[in-house]
Amino acid sequence: MKRTLILSTIIAALGGLLFGFDTAVISGTTSWLSQEFDLSKFELGFTVASALIGTIIGAVIIGKFSDKYGRRSVLFILALLYFVSAIGSGTAWDWSSFIFFRLIGGIAVGGASVVSPMYIAEISPAKLRGRLVAVAQLNIVLGMLLAYFSNYIINGLDLGAVEWRWMFGVEAIPAALFFVFLFTTPRSPRWLVANDLVDEAKEVLDKCGTDSGNAEEEIVEIQKSLDTQHHSLKEPFFTKKYRTPIMLAVLLALFNQLSGINAVLYYAPDIFNMAGFGKSAALLNSMGIGGVLFIFTIAAMAVIDKMGRKKIMVIGSIGYIISLSTIAWAFLTYGDNFTEAGSMIVLMSVFLFVASHAFGQGSIIWVYLSEIFPNRVRARGQSLGTSTHWIAAAIISWTFPLIAEVSGGYTFAFYAACMVVQLFWVIFKMIETKGISLEDIQKKLNIK
């Protein structure tokens, strides 16, 4: 594995680390935000979802920018947005200003969830693509773990009313580092070929490696997939020939959120409080979630290019169904009177749920979305799948506090039922992409 490929992957994946940190950090601040801004349950849900509204905007608009200016150039902009959001959220003077800066952070998250995996996929040989794109997911998890750890440490400093401000503000440090490190990465070879910068593309492929072992042969294959004599890079996207990858992307993204993963990640301390844990124990358990995510993401990375995407999704789906069903049973059985045994059942089931996500959907989604669209529409396809993901995430995160308060265990029962449907979809509809070049996946989908 070539040095440039490894370093560029790690640096691009820092966009994922900031993505994970930014989405998870708010979980330790919900009680402070409620007090600071006197929020109702509905307003708290909107406050949490405000960043997710930004992610939808970022995911929708970023594809065109990355096609026009390049993947790496867009990553520079996203690093700046992360920095501004961190400083602004930590120094917000009222609820409106806080929402504004969280919205900016959300735009960065939405953009990074499109561009970081796409950039890594476009510089990676097929035999390594799964585990390298999964580095972005690993960094998302690492970012979440760092956020949970940072929240726990800051909570222990007894900073009082400014505690939540520090929780948000520390994100400025990795954002600044991300911006600086990006100067050492090359531009995407597939974007370079699409923009007739063939000589530079050849240099990048020589440094990062190819599927055929020959950079010139790789460039010919990329040019064939673009086929600019017969297809415009601005051709209509929602057409019959792209129907299969569009349906795969939209359904994968919807199922990802219908598992309830973002509800668990954003409201982990609240869920543990509902299950009978105190505040400190709830924050510590949230760190445990980060640890489980990290361990099982690494496990998935080790086998993703051997087992393939479908087998991993099947295993993850079964884990979802078992864990969510158990959580639903526990809340329906114990209600507001959790015993120590009941609390532990919820804790262990949440850990199993998170492990199932990390090994399954969490590791597959960004890899799969970056693979299934042809070169000429990849940015738009990735934007579609990612924006679908974030729209569903915003709806679930906004409504969870209200629904959970009213329906309790039935919320998790609904998520479990959705995962049963996902399991059948994976078995009968999902195509396998392991070990196949991006250009050959296009041929497999019969896209001319």
C-alpha cells in the first residue's frame, strides 16, 4: 500500500472525525441547553435537529461544488466551516445565534459525509477501496468517542454554566489541523480526468496505485466510463438508466436512520437516565457507546473486502433486530420503575445495537454510496443518498424526545420492525460490489 494513498486517506478521513465529533458532542449538553435557553421538549428536539437541517443543505449543494472545484478544494471549505461553527457555538449569545452556528456545523457535516468517502474511493484501488473508505467511518466513530470523552472530562471540571460552551468550543482544534493537513494531499484522479488534467491524474495514480498496475490503462478506463463524447457531465440524473443505483442509495440511507441510530447517539444520556442511571453514569455509558462503535468498526474494516458488503449487512440487520426488540421489551416491562437488572438489560442491549450498527450499516453506507454511481454522476448520486440519510436523521432526532415520552418502548419496537424489512431488502435486492473497480461496477449495473 503506497504512502501517499495511506496519508491522503487518513487526512481526508479527518473530515469524518469532525463529522463524528460535531454530531455527538451535543449529547452531553442537552440538559444545559434546556436550562440556558429555557427550552421545551419540542424546542430541544429542534435544537438537536438544527445541525441536521444543515447537513441536508450541505449534502444537497456540495455535489455541484465538488464537480466544479474538485473534491480537495471543497474539503478546505468544510474545514473552515467546522472551525467557525465550533467557535460560534461555544460563544453563542442567545438561542438564535446558537442555532445559526450549529446550522453552519451541520453544513460541514453534510458536505464531509459526501466528499470525504467519495475522495477516498476515487484515489483507492478496488481491492483496498472498502477498508480505505471505511477509514472515514472509523474516524466518524473516533470523533464520536472523542466527543463523549471530552464531554465526560469537561463535566468533571465543574465549570458550571459555561460547561456546554467548552464542550462545543474544543472542536476548533481538530478543525484547524484538518485545514493545514489538506495541503499535503493530491487532487482526485477521476476528477482530474473529467476536467482534462490527464498528466496530473497519471501522477496521482502512480503515487496512489491502480487496479491494473498501469496508470495509463486506468486513465483509459476512467475516460471510457465518463464517455464525454456521448454523455455530458451535466446530463439529467433522474433517468431510467440510473434507476437502480438511485433506489439502492435512497433505501440504504433510509434504512440507516430507521434503525434509530441517531436517536440513540444524540440522546444516549437521556435514554440511560430513563433506564435508571444517574447523570455521571449516563455520560460514562455514552463513552462506552463510543468504545463499542470504535472496536466493531475496526472489526468491519478487517473483513469488508473479504466478506463483502451483503454478508456484513445481513449480520448487522440480525443484531439490530435482537437488540432493538430487547430494548423495547425492557421499557414496556419496567416503565418508570427500572430495577438494577432492567437497567443492565438496556445497557447491554444498547451496546449490542451500537455494535450491530458499527459492524453493519455504519461501515457499509459511506462505502456503498461512493461505489454504486458512475464517475460522471457520482457526486450527484452521493449527494442524493447522503441528503436522504440526513433528512431522515433530522426527522427522527427532532421527534424522538416527544415520541419516546409518549410511547416509550413502542418507539424501539417500530425501529426493530423496520430492520426486519431491511434484512429482506439486503438479501433480495442489494448487489455486491467487493473487489470490483468503480468502472466495472458501472458495467455490472448495465449503465452505458
